Amino acid sequence: MQTHQLVAHPNFAPGEVKGVTVHLAELADRRLMLRFRVDGGTNLVLPAYRGRGRGEELWKTTCFELFLYQGEGRYREFNFSPSGQWAAYEFAGYRNLIGDFEPRQTPEIKHETGESMFMMTVFLDRRELEGVERAALAAVLEESGGRPSYWALAHEQLKPDFHDPTGFRITIPPASAR
């Protein structure tokens, strides 16, 4: 299991949120697990449950993201919402959208809330990692009053940009090495 600490973009400071960590693991049952933990999430705005399935514009409120870089500029983006909805897109290069991406299996999304933390766990078919060289993790967190903060492994631009190739910092070893 790998644990990654996300940092807030300096131009969009969070309110009550203190930190975001992500645990990433390949499970024995052939699934990839991502567990996003938000500490200090007492004022987190959570979208209402909409049922499992594809959604649109999930990033406009609290949403968690995974980017998978395949080489030669190609990558996929996954969005996961506490509403139970997900989205996946395929890109030929930086923000060069090809269209929707159909995952091998429908992502499974679960979440829990505590007094001062929020946790969301996502399960994907681990074959989504086939041919992937690097990954990036991100989160859009909306707090009460419409206050957004943008979290990623690193921020290199004046504005948040989760598609920035410098953000793909997690090395994914070939399947034979995992």
C-alpha cells in the first residue's frame, strides 16, 4: 500500500480542512483501492446520493480524482463523487479530450463521515493500470459557503491544473514487477 499526501493550491486555501491523504493499493481480489481521507472535514459539502453510474461535471463540488498516464502524452481521468456517480475520460495529450472512457467494471464508491473527518473509498478493476507509467491524485473540496480548495500531489501553476503533466508523480511499475 502506498500513502500519498495531497497539498492545497496556495491560491485556494481551505477553511476547516487540515489535510488530505490517499492510500493506493492493489488488492488480492484483482481490484485497485483508493482511500481518500479528509481531515478537518466538518464543513465539507457533500452532494446528495444520485445512485451508481456515470455523472457529469462532478468536479463542480466535492470530488476525488485519479489520472493515469500511458505515455506519449496519452492519459485517462477518473472522477469519483460522494453522490455515488463517477466519470472517466480519455485524452490524446494535454487537455486534448478524445471522449468518454469506459472502465472495465463500474467503479464502486463508498464513503463514511466522522466528527472531524471524511473518508471515501473507491474500487476499480486493477487492469486499469495496464500500460500505465505514472499516476496523479487530486481532490476538489467544497466547504460551507461555496468555498473550494484544490488538492494535488503538487501545484506548479498559478491556477489549479490537475492535467499538468508535472503532477503525474506516482510511478506505476509494470505488472510483472508488482
